[in-house]
Amino acid sequence: MDILNELIMQAIASPWLYLVLFVVTVVDGFFPPVPSETVLVAAAAVAASTGDGNLLLLGVVGAAGAAIGDNIAFAIGRRLGTTRFAWMRRPRVAAAFAHAQTALDRRSATLILGARYIPVGRVAVNMSAGALGFSWRRFLPLSIIAGASWSVFSLAIGLLAGAWIKDQPLLSAGLGIVIALVIGLVIDRIAAARRRRVVVPQLAG
């Protein structure tokens, strides 16, 4: 355990951490299997637990990477649509795309900001926005706000975990990841329930 804690403390002090965080958050914007939340939350938890690392820089890098990734998803949607690749046609992903397409016209700002907190949802919404011809001038500021709020939220989870477990970076990182996963699961379930409530009246009509 002490060896692992020492390795984690060295990692949090390394400038490579910020590069890894940036790459992960960018890729996660258009490829949902990449877990950007866990990287940012774990890094923040370790920083809070040990007192090392730069939380402000973590937040800025996370926010910048998230916004860039979301805009890449928008550009992919504009160029390729939402059915080009096999993973886009999986039932869960296809359902998220369908919901995004019907909701963008009515509440685009709420949808884009809220979807940032749902790994599959943000890709579906942002690609759908591009595919449906949503104005990039409107999308860009919304994506920046969404990325910044998501980064602050993830940092807060990590800080909470790090405050609970001092001087144990491995445990604090693990606790932060668990908290983030639970919150993400709850948000995902709420979003799925809302989609079902929208679809059922449409079918009844």
C-alpha cells in the first residue's frame, strides 16, 4: 500500500498528469468509453489528500479538454451524421441520439449543458447538434460553460473524497471514483426515465 501511495504521489506531481488528463477529456468528448470523470476526480482526490498538485490547473485543463472534445463531437456529427459507425447504432446509443434529436429544438441550452454530465448523453447530444445543423456560434459558448461546470463538479467530488481520507491517496482516489460512478449512475437513470416519459405519450398519441 505504501509503495502504491508513493507512486500516486509522484504521478500527481508530474507534469505528464496534465497532458494525460487533457488527452482523456478530449477523447471522451466523442468516444464515451474513455473515463475522463474518473481521471479528473481521482487526481483531485489525491491532490486534496496529499496537498500536492495544482487544483486550479487540473480544473482548467479538464474544462478545456471537455470543451474541445464536445466541439469535435459536434464537428463529427456535422460531417458524418449519427449512424455511420456500429457503436452509434447500439440500442442505448441510438435511443440517446433519438431523444437528443427531438429535444434540441425545444430546449437546446438545457440539453447541451445537462448532457455533459452523462458520458453517452453528451456524445449523442453534441453529435446530433452537429448533424441537425445547430448553429456552431450558439454551440461554442454553451460547450465552454458545460465543460467548465463539469470540471468544477468533478473537482468538488475529488476534494470531498480527499478531505475525508487524508494522507492516503490510493484510498481517496478510489473513494472519489466510487462517488463519481454512483452520481453518474443516478443521473443516467434519471435521464433514461425522462426519455421513457417522453416516448410513452408520443406512442399513445
